[in-house]
Amino acid sequence: MIIEGNIIKVAGPVILADGMRGTQMHEMVKVGDDKLIGEIIELEGDTATIQVYEETAGIKPGEKIESTGGPLSVELAPGIMGSIYDGIQRPLDEIKKLTGDYIARGIDVPSVDKEKKWDFKPLVKVGDNVITGDPLGEVQETSAVLHKILLPPTIESGVVKSIQSGEHTVEEIIAEIEKDDGTIAEVAMLQKWPVRKGRPYKEKLDPDIPLVTGQRSQDTFFPVAKGGTAAIPGPFGSGKTVTQQQLAKWANADIVVYIGCGERGNEMTEVLTEFPFLDDPKTGNPLMDRTILIANTSNMPVAAREACVYTGITIAEYFRDQGYDVALMADSTSRWAEAMREISGRLEEMPGEEGYPAYLASRLAQFYERAGRIHTLGTTELESSISVVGAVSPPGGDLSEPVTQNTLRICKVFWALDASLADKRHFPSINWLTSYSLYVDDIEGWWSNEVGNDWRPNRDKAMALLQRESELEEIVQLVGPDALPDLDRVTLETTRMLREDFLGQNAFDDVDTYCPPQKQHDMLKIILLFQDEASAAVKKGADIKDIVALTVKDQIARMKYVPSEEFAAKAKEIEAEVVKECSEVWTNEYWY
């Protein structure tokens, strides 16, 4: 039943309407003569408070409000992969064809093409018993994604009465399921799901497998697990967006969902123009074949910004349920929090710290908690995951502000970007002294089994050396490097290699842009071998000047540009050269 009310008050994106008795919280409504999309966020008697996802200029008291009978939902079907949506899943490409460069108010464009026919291949036959989450069939959506049509959560179990192969639109009936109560349920390829409700799964698994990104500072020093959560806080210009783009391109995930949440228009334009032309290193095809972009820039309606993260995570859950590993990038959650703050102010709610609503922490937690590695529903249990990387843009780089602090309470990985490192052209500009990962213990077993059982001791040793360097730097600034003991000067030389030759990575170099785990392990091993051999040589009487002048250091500096398939042999050569040159230095000194 359609319920009609009347607008009695307009306050920016927040509208008050009466005559709304019988509606529900989070129900979608059509606002005013232009049929703008809105959502009920507060009910009191027959008065409803509505947040509108479009510009409300020109809306007047007295105009009608129509209920739709359902919550804000996304359409899930073949055709969403490779799409570029706004915050409420309207395809921007289609909108541009109709209205030009700017989104017209009240425009209603289907999220998924309802006319296109897809080649549906059944995976079940008539008479088969099926349960929620079982794949009924599949569609080759793009070159990289085989789209599985699952039995929706609304049907617990049943028997297949009919299944239709061949070409169908997403709205055509492709299967009939006789439920346990004897009723017949019709299934199409198109599903709808409310964005604020997480999709069901069988069980959540421990995060003990790393999300390999090919970025040395993230993988070796501050790793994130599959199904884990990470935060990238940093000031303007420190490289948040580039870091997320590298992760989107190289992380070992099957599907990428990129949410541009309240970012500047020019930054989002860069993403929208570059992503479609990026080559997927895994397949050689365009990266967009396995990417979904959600763009909600800072000049778009603020309420849609609040909704866009839920739209993104729901789409991610849909592909997770098909058995895929999904990487979700949210850039940035600070703009999302600012949208919440603005709407909260319009609602005249009691403000919390720095004007943010009191429920800021719980909303952030609700979002990040939808990440995880799981067993899917269905007869055949599949392992799949959603890994969430959220960029945080603290004003002035102040990490003590509420959004950053509340994010850190939830996320187990903290990649702190440093503007001073970015100024020095050190990328990724992750500060190794302030960053951390709480997944190191969980994924240690994977590194030991797959790469090398000395991964953890080597990592801890390197971290200790970098910490020692920061202590020595204070002394160096006071009295100069010559006043340090020779062993400490060896440490400074090693940590310079760690910083420049290991942590620094060139995203624009064809070889260095991605570094496999084995190569990371071997590179770190070589640098630590230099530390051990050089320290031993100094103890035996070698002059520190001769250590600093060793030619093998040039080979260590260039080793990151050696292709992975050639690196094992090259690593052995460099190791032998390190041992040889260090032994020659102390031998010569001894005889001298």
C-alpha cells in the first residue's frame, strides 16, 4: 500500500513530513513533485524525518511524499561489473547520456541494464534439491568474472521444478523452485538487497592468510590479512589515493570495489579516467573487467555520501557469497563522517566530540565489521573474503581527531602516511615508526610455510634496526655521525638500505611496482646479511670508511629492479659478494 504524506519543513537534505503513519524506518520514499529519492531516518507519531539523496533546492512545504514499501536497496545481477555508480547505485554513464555532465534532479535510471540478454548456463537440473547460497547457474559477465546466480536468502531450500538455459534478461524467470511448504518460488537473475543489512554467511574464519599486495612495506612490515581491515590516515598530498590504487591493482583479490566517498571532483576524475584504461596484470585485460567504481564527490548531495559506503559493501558481499575474494577501498571515511555530522546537525541531535554525532564510533564499527573471511552458504562450502582498506583524511594531519581514533579502535592495521616522507619523494610514504599491524602473529604461519621460516625473525630484526636508527639520528643531529661508534655507523648504513632500497618502491617501474613475497623475503635477507657481515668485520678491526665504500652496496640498491624470475640466482650472487667483500675488508685491515 502506498502511503502519501505532505512536506511540512525543509532543512537542506533533511525534510519533515506528516501523514506518514504506517511507514517504517529506513523505508525509501519519493519526495516532492520531482520524485526525489529519500530515506526515512526518524519516525514520531505520523511525522517522518527524511534524508534526501539529491539536491532539495526548490522543494516547498505542501508537496507530496510517496512511500515505496521497501528500504534503500541495491540491484544485484550480471551487468554491475565494470560499472561506475553514484552513491545510490545510479549508473553515471547512463545518466550522462540522458542529461549531460550534471545529474538532473529526480532522474530515475535502472542500476542494471534490463534489456540486455545474458547467456545463462545452468549448474543444476530438474529434481535437484537446493539450499540458500547454491549456484543455480552462471553467466560469463566479463573476461575476468564468472557471475554465479545463487539461490537467494529469501528461499531456504527446495526442489528445482524448472531451469531455463540460454539467453535471458536479468528480469526473466530462469528457475522455479518448489519450497518445502509446497509453494512455487520464481527466481530471476536480478536480486535486490537492503544496503544497511549484512548478507548472511555460514561462519566467519580466522584471519590467518595475508592479503598479498606486492608492496614491501605493507606485506613484510605491516601486513593485512584476507578479510582484514586497514586504515590509511594521512594529510593532503601524502599518497592515500595512489596507495589505494596500487592495492586495487596488485592485491591478490578477485574483485575490486572502489568507493570515492566525498573526494574532490578532480581526484575522483583522475580515478574515473585512469581506471578504465589500466591493464590487469593478472589477465592482461582492462582492470575494469573486475572492478566496480562508486563515485560520490564532495559537490554531490551529502546524504548520498552517507549511503555510498553501504552500497559498496553490499555489492562486495554479493560477490563474496559467490566465492570471490573482494578488496574494498573506501576513500575516504572522513568525508563519510562529515556527511553524518552535517545530517546530525540538521536533525538537531546532541553533538559529540568536534561536532560529530555520538553514534560515530558505532557506525564506523558497523561498516568495518562487515569485512571478514567466511565460509559461504550452500551445499558446497567455499572460502571467500572481503578486505576493507579505508583512507582517513584528518584535518591538518592531526591523528588525534575523532574519526582517526575511532577507526584505529576497529581496524587492526594502521598505515600512517607521512607528508615529510612524501616531500622527500619516498613512496609509499608509510611511516615505519608510527604504523603497525596486529595480524603479524596470525599470518606468521603462512609466511613460514609458503616463503621461509625466518620471515618473522628477519622482520622483527629489521624493525628493531629502524627503531635504533631513530634513536641514533638524535645523536647525529647534535654531534655528527663521526662521533658515533663504528658499529652504530654500520647500523645507520643498513637502515639507509632498508629505507631506500627496501621500503621505497617505484609504482611507475614495470618491475618494482610489484614485488612477490619470495623476492621480498630474499631482499630483506640480503640487507640483514650485510648488517651481520659488516658488523663482524668492524669487530675484527675493519675501518668503517672501507665498509661504507663497499661496491656490493650498489648491487643491493639495484636488486629491486631485477625481474622476479631472475632474482633467485641474482640473490645468491649478491649474498656471496657481501660475504667476500666484508671478509676482504677486515683481512686487509688485519694484515695492515
